[in-house]
Amino acid sequence: MAIADSALSSSGQSNIPPSADLLVIGSGIMGLWAAIKAARAGLSVTLLEEARVASGASGGLLGALMPHMPDRWSDKKQFQFDALLSLEDEVRLLEDETGLSCGYRRSGRLIPLPKPHLRPIAERHSKDAQTAWATSDRAFAWNVLETSPQPDWLTPDIGASGVVHDTFAARVSPRGLTGALRAFLIRQPNARLIEGEGVAALRTDHVRLTNGERIAFGHAIVAAGHRSFDLLGQIGPPLPKPLGSAVKGQAALLKADLDPSLPVIFLNGLYIVAHEGGHVAIGSTSEDVFEDPFATDHRLDDLIVRARELSPVLADATVVERWAGLRPKAIDRDPMVGPHPDAPRVIALTGGFKVSFGLAHSLAECALGLMTDGPRTVPDSFRLDHHLQVALRQQ
């Protein structure tokens, strides 16, 4: 199939192909990885985006890749650990294929301990990490330090009871990674990208677009962020509601001439992430109630003030961008992956909320495994039928 960057031909009519082995609805990080994995497997794939690639939450600023705490290890924590570990190789391959930088670095993380009771908890986590975070060739640590190793980066006053230095955490440029994924996809002869057309109706074997055109598919992956929940509800008898919701997040980008290898700072929901190019990202809020999903306000101002207090070197850093967007949170918070109960060829791949960038490549493989012979096992709490049961109980 020819590659198309636009949904319209010169005549104004849709040039969307009449069919595809796989139709991916939504071009956030989940949908992009699903389309890439399918194209590499030799499937004909169409990626459909109502606006432009990564125009939603995946086009944000932060890019923090944080592991779960190493205590009380579970299949969910192991899945995330394996995904975060393998992402490094996935990014390296993508950069080799495209010649583009994804802004990835295993920079680690600093967590100040402002209260005395946090110190023994952190020390227990340090012992847990020796087992949970060990691999055959690498060992990652949850070190408990007396003071901040970079006092200009993390002010010592914050960590009155010490500082955790987690060596497993990483970061990536959201726009760098999604840009590289897009660049790879549009070069594939078996892939097509459609931007600027939305879905008016989703059925068991085709979609009808907002312009009236139809696309038939062998399988479809619904990876349209917070819009996925309503799309999945269009098929068959009504599904229990709500399957999920949109959570607003606000973030900022500051200009500061800093070492891009500095570890991520995390405290009470606030992340400070040093990126290449002299930029530092700050975020994010989590707002269940909001009026304007794309407006920034005093909540972001408060985050910036907190960030300057945490990191003295940011005291006079200029804010160069303020960002707001909507993230998809499934009803039971974890990602949502699996076949629709009334249409097994329609597969959900959404609900990543705050963990999408670290898990998307692995979750995409599991979603594709439902239509191929690939891996398909996800933790029970990630499965679509689990979320359906939770929604049913809450009705």
C-alpha cells in the first residue's frame, strides 16, 4: 500500500484504503506502537487519527519512566519492570532505523525523605530492590543516601531524613519518541497513516468515518485515549459504564542550561525531568473535574513554584511552554487490554493514564498476540474483562 500523510486526495475525496489486516484507531503512544509492531510483522496496517499524530496526551512534555516500588512484588510489577527494561533496546532499534533521537536516558530518580518515618520504609525498599530489580546481567538499586548528591539540583533541606537514589528509572522525550515512531511508520510499504478523519461509528468489522467513508478490517485496535471508552461502547449490547474517564494534566517546560543526565526528581506527585537541549519538564496535575481541558491555570503555577523550591538551579529558569491535555484512566486505573466481549476482532488498548510511555510497546505486543501467535498474557488487572466486571459492580 502507498503511504499517505493526508486523509484527503487532491479531489477532496478520502483516499483511505477499503480494507486492512489491522486498523488502529488513535495515534497516541499506544496506537503508534501497535501500528509499528504490526507493520514489522508484515501485516497491512492503517493508523487512523482524527487530528494529527500524538496530538493528545502523548504529545506532552514530561516523559518520566518510573518503576513501581520494589516491595510486595506482583505480576503487575514484574510486567512493568520487564517493559521498562526492554524499552531501552526498543528505542535504540527505532533510533537506528530512523536516524532520529528519542531523548531516552536511564537517568535514575531522586526521592527526598522529608519525614523521619519515611527512612525505615525506604531502607526496606532498598532490600526489596536487591531481589526484585535483579536481572541476569544487570542489578539496579534503591540506594538510601544521607544527603542529596547534587545539592544545586535537589536542595538538601527537603531531604531531612535522607534521599532515595533509584538507578532504574529513566526518561524519554514524548515528542521525540512519537516523532520517531511516526517517521518509521510512514516509510513502511504495508502501512498507511490517515490524519484528519475521525470515527463516526465503530462496528464489528468496519468503521464509518466522519466523512461517510468506510474502512473494513480484519482486526481493529482501539487506542484512542480517553475517547476509547465511548468507542468500545458502540458495539453490541450496552457495556457497563463508566469504563473510564479523562483526567486533565498540566505541565511546563523550562529553559535551563543543565546536565541532561541529571536524575528525575520526584516528591508528592511532582516530577522534575531534565531533558536534552537545555530543557526541564515539570508536571503533572491530576484533575478529575475541570472546565477547559486544554487551558493552564493556577494549578500549574503552583507546580512551578514547588519545583523552584525543590531545585535551586531552577529559581530563575524561564518558562518556555505551558501544556495541558487529557489522559485516559480506566475504571480500575490500570491499563485496559483485551477483546471486546461481543466482537473479539475489536481489541482495546487504552487506559495507560500515567504509565503509557513505559508500557505501550509491551502492551501493543500483547494486543497483537490476540490476533497472531505472539505473546498475549497481561496481568489480570489489565484485562478488559476485569475492568468490565469492576464497572458492573459499581453500577
